[in-house]
Amino acid sequence: MITAPLRRDTARTRDRLLDAAGELLADRGTAFSLPDLARASGVATATVYRHFASVHDVHREFHTRLIGELVAELNDVSDRHHGLDRLRLIGERWVRLAVQWGRASTRIRRPEGFLERVAAGDPPTSALHAGLAPVVRELVDAGTIPAQDLDYAILLWITVFDERVIADLTAGPGWTPERIATTLTASLLGAWQNAG
Amino acid sequence: MITAPLRRDTARTRDRLLDAAGELLADRGTAFSLPDLARASGVATATVYRHFASVHDVHREFHTRLIGELVAELNDVSDRHHGLDRLRLIGERWVRLAVQWGRASTRIRRPEGFLERVAAGDPPTSALHAGLAPVVRELVDAGTIPAQDLDYAILLWITVFDERVIADLTAGPGWTPERIATTLTASLLGAWQNAG
């Protein structure tokens, strides 16, 4: 995890390495080495080793960055929108990110569940939970959906918007991101409405 | 894949090996060897090598058996029940199986999506799709849920009943299998009802 601000060029190199890691993950899965990452990114091997201790470290940082981007999108939408509008816009941003990185992300999916990771205090998972919770609470308070178990409602959300589902609907039936976002949002809303 | 019926004792040994593989997967993940499997199951190493060419082969056969059991449960329920009863009973059987083997199964989750595997003709995935499709079709024909994209409806089903969701609700908030089955079925039904 980055604990102090990185110098701008260092941050740019790190982003370039994580972009390349995303492409390697999508194309070949987890079977690549730090020298492979150096070759794919055009960054010197010694520099790659300064950024990452291991390939496992690369996977974790890739995942952390992806969740960070999703949380940033969530917060951006939440600053300016409410209720169903907010829900719909978050769905659109989420699908757009997943279309870009979802295939890579399915390769490093962790076996532990979402609630288990929240309970363990895993930082990216906790940040995502914290970003989604007020959206659900607002819909309950407005009477759009019935009162329900908040953790379960959030688990349903991340399950329906699973990166593998989005990659599958993109690759197989060839749905557009717009159709995926609209359809998943409607399904989620129906699931929430039938709770309690 | 088993193409000819196995002799009874051979089949029993295979089941014992796959049971032990399930426990190894749940406890340690995929990091075990065929000799480890021999030790854990109490079966001679030479016998293990007669059954499986590689650990990858063990993972695949474990997954195939699990889906085979789920499809057998589906078909058993479908022989005697209809409509919402059928949906509810399938949910109960599914959760019961997932509580038993779900943790192991999350370790060997494949990055390819469900529809992608159906399109590729993957036998266990196709069998599961074929077992679920008539249940959805019957609910549509009865007017319980609106007409909708059948593949998407089935994708939602296997997504909501994802083994990781079931393992998460069991381990974290400690839900009983009955509560998980009832809640997931209600969510799925709400999602289907809000389609189209």
C-alpha cells in the first residue's frame, strides 16, 4: 500500500507498470514474472524490482488500484446525485471500469468472501463497503426499497456487478456497457425490493 | 472425464480421493501435490497416479463431480415439483451442497464466465444450464415472472447462488443454510420480476 505521496514520475511509472500488469493478467493470467512485466511495460527490470517485491505484490497493487478507482467514481457520483439517479450512474461507471479491467481482475479474484474481507479490515474492501452503504441507506430512507440487512444488500450489489458477469455479458452475447449497466441495475433493484 | 462405468471399488476410491481433494482445497487452496493427496486420503501414491494425471486433473474432476451432484439434485427436484416450489427446493439443495463444498470450490473458480463456458460446450456447465433453463421457462409460462432473456436469467441465478456468496454468509454473519436459501431465492425472484 502507498503510505506517502509518491513523486510524480515515480507514480507515473507505477501506473504504467500496473497498466501493463492488467494486460498481462487479461492475456495470460497470473503466469508472468517481474522480468516479464519489465519487458511488457518497457520499464527497466531494476526499476520494476524497486516498485514490487514479488508478482504477488503486483497482483495485490493492481487490485487495490482498481478498487480505488471504483471508490473514486462512487464518491464523484455521490457528491452530485441522489437516490435512483445515483444508483444508475454508479452502475454505469462501475460497468465502464469492469469492461476495461474486469478480465484481468477475474484472474486474481480472491477466494475469501466480501463480508469476510470487510470483517478482517481489508482496506480496499472496507473502502468499497463504506462507499456503497450510504447509497443503500438513502434508498431505504426514501422508501424506494424496504428496510433490510445492509451487509447483505451490499453483498448482493457487488455480486450482481461481479467483474466476471460483466466480462461474460460483454464477450458472449456482446451486450454494450449501457445495456449491461441498465440491466444489472434493474436486477439489483428488484432483488432489493423483494427483501425483508 | 469418466467415459465408461468404473468398477465399484475403483469408483469408491475415486470418490474418496475427490473428498480428500475437497478438504485440501478448502484448507490450503490449490497448493498440494498428488503425493499430498495420497497422504491425506490414505490411498497409495501409485493408485492416485492411476486416477489422475496431474493436480490440475484433480481440480477439474472435483469441479465436474460437484456440478454433477448439483445437476442430479436439480433433476431429482424437477421430477416431482413445479413452479415456485421447485425453485425453492432447488435453492435449498444448492445451498446445502455449497455449504459442504463451496469453500473448496472458490479455490478453483475459473476466470471464464458461465455463458462463455456454455458457448464453448463445456460439459458440466452445459448440463447445469440445461437443468436450470426449464425452471425459468416454467415460471415465465405461468406468468410468475415476465418474459426475459433466458441466458441472462440463468446467469443471474448462478451468480446469486455463487459458492463464494454462500460461504461468505455462512462464515461471516453465520446464517443457517435455510436462511441463506430463502433469502437468495427471494432476491433472485425479485431480480427476475424486475426484468424486461
